[in-house]
Amino acid sequence: MGTPAAGKRIVISGYYGFDNSGDEAVLLSILLALEEQGRMNGVRLEPVVLSVDPDKTKRTYGVEAVHRMKLGRVISAIRGADGLISGGGSLLQDATSAKTIPYYLAILKIAQWFGKPTFIYSQGIGPVQRRLFFGWIRSVFNRSRFISVRDQESKQLLQRMNVSKEVTVVPDPVMGLPLGSSLEQQASAKLNDKPVIGVSVRYWNPDHSELQAIAEALTLVLNQTEAVVRFLPFHLPSDHQASEEVRSMMGAAYRDRITIADNVAHPQHMLGEVGRCDLLIGMRLHSLIYAASQEVPMLGISYDPKIDQFLNRLQMAAAASTQSIQAATVASEAIRLLHGREAWLAEKASIIKKLKSEAQKPAESIALFFAKGRDPQ
């Protein structure tokens, strides 16, 4: 199919430009999926990303970008576009701030005021503690052309809000993120002849008790195995500081068996780092998603329902929560997974394959909409 003469400009709204590897991976996954599905369906989709650092977004991904907080530029971009994508990630939740939901709904509402088709792309919905937002979400979502969420729990929450539009459950976009040929070679090259445990931590409890428990668990694992630890900071610079804190808590005895991946900003580079691990212990959602996509056994530490919801899709449960971490239990499960990688993969391979194959479904629906001029099915 030949290259179309005219492209369709699509504004993409999300949590982009904040040096969060998981959200940047979401953006890159969406961009690559739109490019592939557009090509397959004979339509050129031209992204315009709303970012807090538009210059960096342009440099990193080679796409047009405008500042997400400069209203005039946002309105101009939406007015000149053919449609708007909101997603993915946990955009519609009020656990971190009461301002988050109004912002992302306002962006969608502006597009709808201009008569632009809007698409909800693999979002994780909730928690939504303020019932005032239920009606706002319902109103905006019911005017969207296509709604996809990344887990069954998000769909159920939208149903409780009385969203009448059909809601499709799809995987997180990052399940479909490719490594790229050069990084595939790097990922296949071992960092060490010893087992590598990738660790993704973040600050959560005010007293940092979760980090202390993880430090104790890792110390137990290193006592009983020849493994090495590779900290993988997903949100810079805070996750790097949290990683340094855990390393310090573990003391000097294991310092030569602990490294931290420094300044890994590009999502595919972090994906490559995860791919070289034998086990991933993760607090960050996308550290677990990276591990699944690279077929690396994982152990989740839950601080938010989205962790449990993703693990549910893999028919797994979190090993601990930030409210209750037993170091001995975490260490025991880590050692079991280190020794049982093949058994874990045999059990999870078909689920992972299915999630990967479904990850581009929203992009396919959007490409079909613009290629055929009809609502996606």
C-alpha cells in the first residue's frame, strides 16, 4: 500500500517529559504502534505530543511537541489536529493530586469542543476517591470514539461511573515495545557470569521502612546465592537516590556485588537493562511490565492497586506491599524464582505472548478510524 498523500495530525496527551522511564516507554510504545498500524492501514499518522519538556521530547523521538502547560499552544495544537489521544498510564486518578483528573479531562474536553475525535488509549483508571469526578469522567468518556483500559478493574470502575460507551480491555502499551536490533544484542549479553537481580525501588513510606525491608531481603539473598544486584532507577533523580539509600542500608560487605544503572533515560535502553537480568524485584509498575515483555521472572512490591492489577493479568500476586514487607518472605520467593526461571517461563509464556499480540489494538483501531472514516470497532 503506497504512502498516503496527506497525514492525520494526532495530539497525544499524557505524563510526558518528566524523566519517568515508564511513562516515556508508554509514549514511545504509542508512537511506534501508531507508525506501524498507520503504515499497515494506509494512513500517515503525525503525532503532536503534549510534554513538560517539548524540546527534549522532540530530540528523543523526532516528533512535534508543545508545552503541556501553555494553554494557548495546547489549544492551537488541538484546533489544528485531526484527533486527540489521551493515554496511556494512570492519568485519571486522584491519589497523588486533586488537579490530575481535571487537567486530563480538560484536554479531552477542549478537543471535543472543537469537534475532534478523542481516543482513550490503554489507561489505568483510578483510584478516584472524589465522587464529584465520576460525572466528569462519564461525560467526557461517553463522547469519546474509542475507550481502552489496561485492566479489568479499570473497566469495572468506569461501569460503576455509568460510562455507557463500550470499554475494551487491552494490555499496557509497553508490552508491545520492541528493543531494536542493536539493543537485542546487548540484552542477550550477560552483565556478569553470576545471576543478576534487577531492582526498581521508589520512595513511598515517610519513614522509608519499605526500603529498609528490601535492603534486608536483598542481603539475605546475597548471603545465600552468588547473585549480584543491579539497581534500575525508573524515575530520575528520585529513584536513583532511593537506590543509593538501599545500597547504603546493605552495608559495605556487599558493595562489590551492587551496581546502579546511571542516567538510563531512553525507554529502550532501560528495557535492555531489564532484559539482561535473571530476576526483577520491582516497585515501579513499568519495571514489572518490562520484565514480562523480556520474559524475566518478577517479584512485585505493591504500593498501588495498579501493581496488583498487572500481576493479576499474569496470574500472579505481589510478594509484599509497602505497608507489610517481610524480608524473609521476599528473599525466599526471590531465591525460588532465581532457581526456577524455566518453570516460571513455561507457566507464563502463553499469557505474555497474548499480551504482546494485543498491545497494538488501540493503535489499530485509531488507524482504521482515520483510514476508513468510521468509528473503530
